[in-house]
Amino acid sequence: MSSRYHIDDFMRGRIIGKIEEGRKKTDVARVFDIAHSVVSRLWKSLKTTGMCSRRHGVECVRRMTPAEDRYIVLSAKKNRRTTAQQVANQFLAASGKQISRKTVARRLRGGGLYARRPVVYVPLTRQHRTARLQWCREHHNWTEQDWACVLFSDESRFSRSSDCRRQLIWRESGTANRPENIQKKDRYPTGSIMVWAGIMINGRTRVHVVANGTMTGQRYIDEVLLPHVRLIRGAVGDKFVFMDDNATCHRTLAVQDCLDSEGIQRLVWPARSPDLNLIENVWDALGRQVAGRNYPPTNKNTLIRALTEEWDKLPQQLLDNVLQIKLTLKNKDSPNSKIDIEALVTDQISVANIPAPELDNIPQAVQLGNLVLADSPDCQEPITILIGADYYYDVVTGKIKHLSKKLVAVETIFGWCLQGRNSENQSSLALSVIVPRKFDFGSTKEILGS
């Protein structure tokens, strides 16, 4: 489709002149390479109004004042679940002005508010928060070797119809209702099954299907603890620690007696803490793999087969990456000069793309021979990627480089740190990567795909 453009007055005069010479409109349109309808409208306009020049539109007058714009933004912030139409109705009741929901949406976008799905969290009481904080403090000093002996386990339920709304399709505009672009989904999903599995660094269990019913304490012993957990305990040794949540079937007396008789140490787990269980991220990856198969499951048997096959296909590196190792870089001579971080390796940024900052690369002014990795003082391995940095102002040099719309580089005494940006002037600690000072930031956009 050709782009639309306006004919200037000189061209309009030439077209009218050709017609007045006796030329046919079709011939004139062919000479000037324009549509026949354009020539006809020009001639009709000349006959009816005596003019053939283009009438310029009048600039639209803005009906709303800046104060009214702020009122709309504040109304949405007071109740973030209100709709644009509800905000328009509130504005009508307050000011007497009728505005559309599209106007409300434009004003909200101008104020930095966008319609997004809310993040879902488990409701927590003060007791829950206290218990979770206490648990984190008790395990704050655990090393990588300690966590390597922990088996994280949980049950999850999968159904034939995926409820993941992040799955997108490629389609042309106006083809939403074509059969190939429609996802069939029951209002009340059927054919769901429950599975159990466990993960740990450098290992995993087989995925177990809980058939014909829900998990009970006795089934938990017969189908999970004895055939799966006991084998892992025998392979790891006395340092093995078993993690399961506080589900009723996990906390029966029979289950505890079984663990005691087998010499299996259980990790104390705070209530309402599914976000602390690392296997939840693996369940999410497994569900997306099953939903993305060329031939999605059509019944329970094919669903079980798909879950088993995709579980075995999950790379161990993915499971190891989920198990994040919390470390601390600090300078003993300056207690406040430190960064609390969590190390993580991803496929998007590799050591080959961004070389790891070694201890020798840290300036002598801050090294002084005392810079160590707090939780592993004998470890000389470099940290590749740092996520969740908690900065102290005395480690930031003040130099900032804006790399793209999504990234900004901040220099610290430990090296450059890449961070995400919420806007053009604000930075966020959602993403941070420690890289050497000599790193070429020109290739950052290609590496991160931003």
C-alpha cells in the first residue's frame, strides 16, 4: 500500500489547466501518475466552491487542563485496579466533563502508567514474614558445598490445556479468528495430573506421576521417600538434606518416622514460602516445554509421556543456574565497602561474551591484598554475573554510561556494573552484571539482544 501524500497548489493548478485544455480526466491522471478519483475531486471542488487548494485543518483544542490530567493519574494510583471507563465516570462526576476511556488511557500513559498484569504473591502475615526472615538469616552463611547437598522437592499439577498466558503466536493483522490462530481451552480444565520431582546441584530425581488421586502420607512414603529420596541420600552421604514444604501429607508422624529410620535430615521450611523453593522455576520451564511441543498432549497418557520426556530433556545447566549462590564481595579494611550479590550464569550472557572480572583486575588502591569472597575465602574462581546487587555509596565512582533504552552501566571500585533502567533517568537493580573495566561496551547491545 502506497503512503498517502498531499498534492501542492502548483500541481493542483497544472491538473486543472490540463482539464481546461480539453484533456480527459483519465489522461490527466495517467500523465501525473495519480488516481482518477483525485483528479475528479479536484475538478468537482473547483466547480462547486471555485477553489481547488487544500483546506488546512484546524488544530484540535485541548479540553483538559494539567490539573485535570493530574487528577486522572491520581485516581488511577489510588485504585490501581480501576478501569479506564471507571476513571472517566469518576472524572465526569467530579468535573462535569465527558471524556472517553481512550482519553483516560492517553493521560495515564502520559503519567507513566500502563495496563499490565499484576504480579501474584502469597498473602503473608507478620508471623509469616518473621519466620521467613529468620530462616534466611539462619542460612545466610551456607556455602555452595552446603547447598549442593540439599534436594529441593515439590509436587505440581499439569493439565492438557495450558493456562500460561505468556505463550504467544505469530499471526497477521485481522486473522485472530482463523482456525490456525485459535487456542482451544476448556472453561473447567480436565485431564490434569500431579507429579513429584526433586532437583539439586549436579543431579535430579525421576519425575514421579501421582496416579489416581491426591498425595497422602502413606503414598508419600511408598512412592517418593523410599524409591527416590532414600537413593539420593545413599549417594550423597550423611551431609544430605531433604527439602519439602509444609503440606499435610509431608508432615504426618508416619513420614517423620520414615525419615528418622532412614537417617534423612529434613530442612526446616517456613510456612507460605513457595517462592523460596527453587524447583518452582523448573516447573514453570517444564510447563512451557510441554505447551510448546509440536503435538500437544490430547489425553492423560500423552500428557504423562510429554512430561516425562521433557523432564529428561531439561539441561542440567538450567537446573544448576536456578540454584543461585549468594556471595559477598567486601574489603576488610573498609567494612562498609561491599556488595551483597547473588551469582548466576545465563545463556544470554556467557563468559565468552563478557570475560569474568578476576581478583587481579581490581585496582590496587582498594585491593590491598585483603579483598576476598566472604563465604569462600579460598576460592579463586571469578564471579561471572552478579544479580541483585545492594550497593553502598562508597563503592560507586559516579561514572555512568547510558547504553540503550534498557541498560545503563555504573562504575564501581570492583568494576563496571550493567543495570536495567525504568526510564531515561532512573536505574533499577533488577539486572546487574559485574564486568572488567576494559570491557567494550559497544558490543553490549548485540550480546544482550536489547
